[in-house]
Amino acid sequence: MTKYLLGLLLLAPGLAWAQEPVPFTIKGTIGKLNAPARIYLLQGGRFSNSAALTNGTFELKGTMDAPNGGMLVLARNGNLNDALRKVERLGLFVEPGPVIITSADSLQNARVTGNSLSTELTSMWGAIKPFDEQLNSLYAQQEAAGQSATATELTRRLKAQEAVLNQQRSQQLAAYIRAHPDSYLSLHLLIRVMNNGETPRYTEAAPLYNALSPRVRNSAGGYKYGELLQVIKTASGTATTPDSQQVAAAVEEYQGQQSRMTTGQVDESLKTDMRTHPDSYTRLSAMQQYYGPAPDYTEVMPLFNALSADVRNSAAGQKYRALLESRRAVTIGALAPAFTQPTPEGKPVSLADYRGKYVLVDFWASWCGPCRGQNPYLLKAYAAYKNRNFSILSISVDTEKTRAQWLKAIKDDQLPWTQVWEPGAFKSELAKHYLVESIPQNFLIDPSGKIVAVNLKNEALAATLAQLLK
């Protein structure tokens, strides 16, 4: 898959990253709030900046490559994770010049001024809101219909209505983008809104992207989106749908590379925020935001222990400590939890059977597109190292209802290594012991039974084995 990205780098225009950072300021007033209340700026779903509120006033300053969308989140108790579960947030467009936020009580009721693109964005949300409301109603009806045979015809009709609404919604957004080729809002709508977070279809997205002005396409965000479209185009080949396994794997690899490139920047932003603001509740919130729902015990526990006793012993602190302690069992260096599970033929297989060799314990399911997209990489690594003290043990989280699809997927993907299964999906005892709440997820275990790596995706597995099995 790396060959896709190499071609892109060779074709990349040299001026695309040569833009000077542009300063921005977001300031305003929200009632009469004071500490511990804090306002956070998220960009691209990631932490960007934060500020305390004093008598309701705040000010955020920073730089950007180009105007882009963002979200303000108000944490009345200073804890970002708590705030993200509530509704006090405001979407806006960050652009040069001061953006002014004013509200007598709450962020969601705030008025945004001094920012033409945010005004346009609010207008666009209003235009597509009827479509989104109708779509949400259809989703609710589909869920209520269930899986019974009598619901089949209703579900078919609801799906047809959904397709029509999605097409009308996309047409309205596309019309705005074509009418405003030199607007960074058009780029934002193309990236963030057109596909509702799904992989874009090259045949639909590429003409709209190419119609944007050179200034917008060559911005940092525009350039990255152009790269993504080229990855999809190259990986698609003759495929007509964007969710083919090959496209899914290519997109995941590209996005993984982009994430690794920006992780250091986000890490430094959070650590700076933690150092410059002595409020320990803010530090706890920053840790939760950055390290996510599956923090590594070895890395994060020392940071947690540096918090004050008051914060560690607070309700939020005790909850986070419990999460960290639960991760201790599957952190790098820990002895992998033992298990015995049956193969499709009913033969019991134990993790202990693999003592003396490296084994990748891989959690997957037949219905999981990204999991199926990883199988070609697993096959490649297995073929290269199966005679060099390495094997794979796959564990399905398929349910009783999808057992037949699981067996078919093993055959279709031509997986030669041992497969086991435990009914219960993510609620099974095995999934609980390994803290598996999403897939794909894997653990590389050494000959002594200790975990030496986790979540090795794409070429990372082969690269790790090459180092371990020299």
C-alpha cells in the first residue's frame, strides 16, 4: 500500500506547505462565569487551545495555516471530557481577525460576530437542517423496525427514502461549493459535511475539489484532502464503491500516517497547557482528552500520580484511576491473560499452546470492514515468518447470528491460521479480559507470554517482526 503514498509525494507541489501561519483571536463573554470554568477550542476533533473564564470573559489566541472550522466547548467544571458529553458547544469558523462570542447564559445560545464565514456556516446549517432532521427520523424508524421478517419491506422503503434525502442534501452542498470556489468554507463543507464522515466517492468529490481555487486547494487542509482523494483513486482501481476492502485499507493507512505526523504537535499543545495552567482539574481533563478511552498504563499512570491528592481522590479522579488500573492487565510488558476457546470444529485451543513462540492475538469479525482490510497484511506477515517462530491466533467477536458469515469470511479471505470464537461478542469474558471494546485490535505476545506490542496495523506488524526475529 505504501506505493500509493510514494507516488503522491513525487507529484506533490512544492508550494503547498509554504504558507505562513496566520494569527487568530477568539474572545467573548459568557454570563459571569469564573474558575474552574474553562473554554476549549477543538480543531479537526483534536485539542487546540483553552482559556479560563474570568467574570465571564475569555480570550483564545493562536495561529493557523488557513481559515478552517472548529468547535468551542464550555466546561463549567473545567473537565473537557464531562463537557463533551453535554450540549454546551458551538461550531464556528476560525479566520484572521477577532471572532467575538457573546451570550448572557450559555455557549449554545451565543451570538458570533466579526466573522463572515461563521455567519455563512450558520446559514448553511440552517439550509440542510431539514434534511438532517428527516434522516434522523428515518434512522429511528429503521431501528424501531428491528430485524423481523415483517419489517423487511418497511426497511426497504425507509432505505429508499434515505437515499433520496442524502442525494438532495449532497446536491445542495455541492451547489454552494461550486458557487463559492474561493471560499475556505467550501473546502470545509467538502471535507467535513458532504460525506457525513464516510469515505468520499472519488467520482463525486474530485470534480468539486478540482473546481476550488488554487489558493484553497493549496492550503494545508486542501492539500491533505487532495492527497486523500488520490489515495482513494489509486486504491479503487475498477471498484465502484468507496467501501471496498482495498480502499478501506488504503485510507486507513493514509490517515494513520497523518495522525502520527500530528500526534507530537497535539501532545506538546496539551503538555504546554498543563504546565501553564496550575489548575490540576484541567490537567486531568487534558490527559483524558489526549490519551483517549484506552490509555497505556505505563505511560499515563506516572502523569496521573503527579496530580494533587484532591484531584486524584475526586469522583473524576477515582474513575480515571480505575480505568488506568484496568488497562494494567494488557499493557506492554504485562503477562497476557490466559484463555482457552474452541475452533469452528469444537477443538479447544489455549494461549498456552503458543508458549515458546511469538503469536499475534487478533480480535476481528466478519462484518468489520477495517478488520477484513487488515487480513492481506496478516497473510503477508504470516507467510514471511510462519517458519521463524511466529504464528497468528484470531478471535472472532461475531455473534451466534453471524457465525455462518464468520465461517464464510475465513474461507473467502483464505486465512490459514487457527481461528477461535466465544459467543457474546464484546460482552464475552475473553473480550472483557483483553478490554476489547472496538475492532480491529491485536496483541503481539512473546515466547514467554508477555505483551510486547499492541494494535499493529498494516505494514507495522511485518516491520516489528523483522526487528524481533532477526
